Amino acid sequence: MKIAFVGKGGSGKTTLSALFIRHLAATGRPVIAVDADINQHLGTTLGLTDDQTALLPTLGEHLPQIKEYLRGNNPRIGSAEEMIKTTPPGRGSRLLRIVEENPLYAACARPVALDEGSVRLLATGAFAEEDLGVACYHSKVGAVELLLNHLVDGPDEYVVTDMTAGSDSFASGLFTRFDLTFLVAEPTRKGISVYRQYKDYARDFGVALRVVGNKVQGPEDLAFLQREVGDDLLAAFGQSTWVRRLEQGAGPALKTLEPANRAVLAELKSQADAAFELRDPQRYTQQAVHFHLRNAESWGNTKLGIDLATQVDDGFVLGSECDADQLDAARA
């Protein structure tokens, strides 16, 4: 299943996404962690050193390879250069599994050993010096959208994405690529304003959104969140000396996290599992096509000099028809 963490910068979004990733890994589930934030801190929050994080391969650097691999022998796509961030899969496209070995994972993913379990980490990459003033960060995040559009995942398999802060997620269709989105909110007016903005933007797209309160110091903070968020409030993560030690570089074991906060992570997993059961493959595919056609009309057709609408395979629905035999055929 596909899960996103969003929130205001400084809300603790990356910390909570890393804790959730560690919780999933500790249960023995396969997990792919994706750092799609402009501030690339997920690796260090999972325990890598700054030097190790700096040496991670990036999706942005491998975008041509990603496109060429996913294109497969799809007859509607003439070359990798004709693919944009929203190009949907069709018959002949190569599809991905969470639990598999493939050239893209070999090039772009790195295993991260945790105190309990391990995960694969993918990083979009931060701004490079040559990007400043001339490039948009969302071109790097587009690689994540392509991967999720071509990913066939199942229950007890997880992709957890640490998204860009605030409403930047809405610069593409990436915000619709998840079974469940956790919005991390501090008990402040600024924290709640991001929640309201996100919910308003996502309203027409059926985005499953739940709020996780963070840095909650007591009953008054909890009451504030309950009053402002209502039924969207899933759980509240309290002030944590464990997290403070983590942020200081101590690397505490997950099993020593405060019991109440571990219970929050378990509740997040329960909600994610329930959301997966409600997945609608038809709608998921239709939304991918919707944003592809919007991008094609807005800029893609002009930039590439072709009609990108012809890339849409009207007879293809990701997930509903992709049993093991069909997946193998698409990847051949």
C-alpha cells in the first residue's frame, strides 16, 4: 500500500514518517521509504550519517533510466524522451513490485539496516547548484509519480513517502497516488491552517486524509486539535524525550519509545491497512490519466511536439488486471 506524510515545515513530518517506517520494518513487513521532500532528511532520521546520506543515489539523476525501464515495449510510447512525469502505464509497460529485484532498485535504492528490520530507501535528491534559479524541484519529484503510477503493490507491502512541506504537494498529481495521507499537525493555528488548506485542495479528488497531532503537551493541546480537526484527527503523538535523543544523534532503539507513542504508530498501521481495503483501481488509474491529460495540454504537447494523449491505454487498469501472469508478461 502507498502512504504519504505531509505537513507544515517543522511539524515533525519527517520524524513521524521515519518512526512509522521503523515500526513497519520491525513487524517484518517489506517497506520502501521515499524521501520526496526538498529538505532531504529522511535518511539521517532513519539512522544514516550525513556522509552516507550525501552518497545516496538520487531518482533525479536516474530519470532517463527510470523512463526507459518503465516504458518497456509499450507501443504507445515511442521513446523514453516522450515520457513525462504523469505518463500512465499501459499494456507493454514494465510494472514494479515492492518485493523484487530490478535494475531501477539496483541503481536508485539503498538498503538501510535498522535496529529492528531493514528498508529500501529512495531519495529524489536535493537542489543541485546548477538547478538554482533555472529548475523546479517538482521535476525531481516527478520520478516518484512515475514509479507510483507503475507500482503494483499488495497488502502487507508498504511504500511510505515523506512529501514536500505544506501545499507544494499539489504541484502535480502525486497527491492522489496514495491509499492514505497522514497530515502531521502541531496544536497551533499555523498547523491547523495547513490542514485546512490541504483538505480543501484535496476535497474533489477523494484523498483519504487523517491528521496526526504532534508535539502534544497535554489535555489543552489535545482539546484544541479535537475542536479544530474533528473526526479527521486520528491520534496524537506526545512530547517525547526519545525523539529528542534521536534528534541529538543518540540512535535509541525503537522498543524504548514511550508506550503511548508506540501505540500511535500501531494505530497508523491499522488505518493504513483499512484504507488499502477500500482501494479502487479504476479510480486510481482514471486519476493518473486525468493529470496526464492536464499536463499534456498545459505544457507537455508543446514541449515535446507530440500529442501525449495518445499514450493513454483506455483498456488498461493498474491493479485490477495485474495478476502474476499478466505482470510477468508486461515486464517481459
